[in-house]
Amino acid sequence: MTPRVLIVGVSTRALAESAARAGYRVLAVDGFGDLDLRRVAEVRVACDARGRFSPGAAVRAARGARAESVVYAASFENHPRAVRTIAAERALWGNPPEVLERVRNPLLVAATLAQHDLATPAVRAAAPRSGRGSRSWLAKPRASGGGSGIVAWRPGWRAPRDAYFQERIAGVPGSIVFAADGRRAVPLGFSRLLAGERAFGATGFRYSGNILVGRGDAAFSDVERLCARAIALAEVITREFGLVGVNGIDFIARRGTPYPIEVNPRYTAAMELVERAYGLSIFDIHARACTGNLPAFDLAGARHTSMATGKAILYARGDVVLGDTRPWLDDDSVRDVSAPGERCRRGQPICTIFAAGRDAAECRAALGNRAAALYAEVEGHDARARSA
């Protein structure tokens, strides 16, 4: 009998596709219910009274769901109690609540890395005071995701509610994704992280996408030393916090050193690029790693022979009503396809796009061109509909 898995998170399409390709029947609970998700899964949309996804709404939507196992995606890592509830009657494939409580504590992570002499931004629980020659700081929500709610801190400002403060490091954002068995980590992908990209309708620190980079790519300076040090970060955090399954670490790269800014103890958006570029099954790797079986994968060899592969989220640049999006389903460069006629408020995601190039710069340019074409289509339809 085909195994059935419950997948929960704000956006589950990529992970659900991976699970379906691995031979699972999927029940997906998320905040969008996109057309391409419905192609591979039974779908339940979980939103609160304001139409926003919440883990509590997802828990309620999943009640009575028949599935032998459950896997969570963002933003369940911030809600251990919800994870405990949703896994009460099923096998949990992922980091348990007690691990989430520790590894999502930014002060504990920073202190742990410092004990291993690994570079890390300074972190504070209270607002920093002004002073000559003092560091620059970011105020970050403790329970956040995708760069939402992060602001550059200024002395004298009122501290945001439930925020912590992290030193702002000048450099290039990146990420590493890996599989873990609680003791060991196997790296699966190394990428340039895109944030606040206006070409994709984003501002501030909002997550915009990733570009999986090959060996020697100029996206980072001293890229091979940087990659080796990022792998060392993954190994230490896996051992110290007991991570299992697939996980990710976001960092700021500066002079060949990764300064970790966040641990994502679950499936991340960059992992879809690993599947596309390297032909791996992330869901299968995740399920096996949770039972102690790590893949035999050579990231260095894969990076040596692959092109740069990237994805970007297109956010609405103004309030728009979508036209007929069904043709996008047959376009391999478009995913997370919203329903025809759906209203997207400014800042809401329209879809996800993909592109490739010889290096990160060429891939980024191709993503920009694809975004421009889709914006012209979406905004052109909206303008014609308004004038009709």
C-alpha cells in the first residue's frame, strides 16, 4: 500500500512535489492551495479569520487527516507546541519540539558557536545602547521567517515587541543546506541568497530567492574556503543540537567566512534547486535521514560540473487581479501557480520562477528577464480588465 504523508507549512508545493515523486500519497495543509500543489496532493487550506496562514489554523485543518507520518515546513519551526500537537498520532519526520526550542534560540546558537571558535554575529536580548564606534544592529522577531519584520536598528528607537538584536555584518547573503542524523551532516547545496530584490517586487530584508552556485563562482569571494567553513558550521550545529532530516543555515559571507544569521531546522526553499540541479530526491533523503540513514553525496563533485540554478519569488508590485494562469502549469520555469481571477494585494506572492546560467550573475539576469516578462503579462491583464 502506498504510504500517506501529511505535509504542513505556509507553502508546501515544492516539498509535496518531492514527496509525490518519491512515491508517497500526500495530504498538504498550507496557506495557498496553489494549482500545481493540487496536481500532486489532496489539499486543505489553513488560514485564520484575516485570511492569513497560521500554525494553529493548520493544526485545526489537519484534524482527522489519515496519514502515517507528518513533515513540517516553514514556519512550524517557530511553534514547537503546534509540532507536538500535529505529531501526537503520527510519526514525526523532522526535528522534535525539544530540538526546535533550543536551535531556534539565537542567543544559545551564538554562544554554542563561540565555544567552538566559529565566527558569529553578536546577539543581544535587549536593545543596544548608542556609543561611539558601536556596531550596527538589526532588530529581528524571534518567531519570523523569510526576512519578515526585520528592521535596521537605530539607537533611541522603541524596541519591537518580542525582538532580539543581531549585529549587522556587511557582506553577501548565502545559505547551506544539509542532511543530518543527529551526529553527522552531509552537505547538499550551497547558494547565494537573494533578499529585498526590487526586480522581484521585494523590499527590505524579504526573502526573494536563491541561486545554487558552482565551483569557483564569483558570487562569493574565496568561495571554496567559504563553502568548507559553512560545512563546518553545519557539522557543529548538527552535533550540538541533534538535528535530523534536512536543514539549512543562512549566513552572511565576508572575506571567506560565513557569519550564521539563522538556523532553519526544516525543509528550506533552496532545496528545490538541489533537486533540479543534482537530481536528488530531497523528500527521500529527509525521510531516511530521520531514521539515521544519510546519503552518499559528493557536493564538491556536483558543484564542479553543474551550472548555476536559481529561483525567485515574484511579489505583486501593486494590487492586481490575475488572468488565466492555467498555461503556467505547463511552463517548467513557473511554479506556485495561483488560481485564475485571484486577487493579489501588493507584496503578496504571485508565483515562483526558475532560471539557469553559466554562473550566478548570468542566472540572476535570466531570472530578472523572466520576472519582467511575467510582470508585463500580469499587470497588462489587470490594466485591461480595469479599463473594460
